[in-house]
Amino acid sequence: MYNVYLKGAGLRIILIEPEIPQNTGNIGRIASALGAELWLVGRLGFSMTDKYMKRAGMDYWEKVNVRHIHTLNEYYGIMSPNSVFISVRGTMPYTCIENSDADIVFGNESSGLPPCIYENCHSKLYRIPMVPGIRSINLSSSVAAVAYHLASKSGFIGLC
């Protein structure tokens, strides 16, 4: 396991029902570069053997600690109290996330986070600022921005 980034639980990137294999492959590369865990929650829009995901992840998949959790309810049962949710409907910018080892949770490419997150976790919703009229940015770009921000908050411990 390459999880050298943070002590304790470490950084976990959580994707809820990701749909596009290339995004997930690229996020796997980000996770490997940070020594983070990658959790895939719920139904996947692709096979883990998908050639596009493997191509995007290149040879980094061997270095990624990936966990597939089959249902959202199963994830809720093991969700960290430090979980934060990234959404265009978040009220605070992601730079306000206090805990550098928070689990960062992202929704899927077409519909974002499930409605129950907005109902039950509204105080943990953060957004990536962008100009008005822009719906969203690419999922893997969003993960990179937030994950590297959290790594910088911890002083890039374990990274060279």
C-alpha cells in the first residue's frame, strides 16, 4: 500500500457512482500521486477492466488503494465524521475545509451528489468557485483541485 501521505485515516477520495472511465482512471493517478485511498461507491458506469479507464490510469493502478463499496447505504455506515462533500450547490468554498485529512466526496458526472446528501449533510457542502453561468468543471479536475489543496494544508507531508 502506498498510503504515505497522511497519518491516521489518511486522505480518501470518494466517488459516488462515477460514470466516465477516463475520469476515474485520471483520479486513480491523482490518488496514487498523493498516496490517497480511492473509494468507488455504488453502481459504476463502466467495468473496472475498461480499457479507457486503464489507459487514463496508465500503470498507476498497481499503486492505488482502491475500494469498491457497493451501495450508498453501506458507505453511510462507514463514513468518516470528517467527510466533506464537493458540489456546485455548496455554500462555502473548498478552501474553507478545516481538516486536511477529510474524506472528500464527489458525485457523478451527470447528476452530482444524491439528493439525500443535500438533505442530511448541508453543513458539510463545499463548492469550487467559478464564474456565474458555468455549471461545473470536469470531475477529475475538481478532485485534483481539492485534493492538492488539502495536501498543501498539511505541508505536503510524505510528498517530494
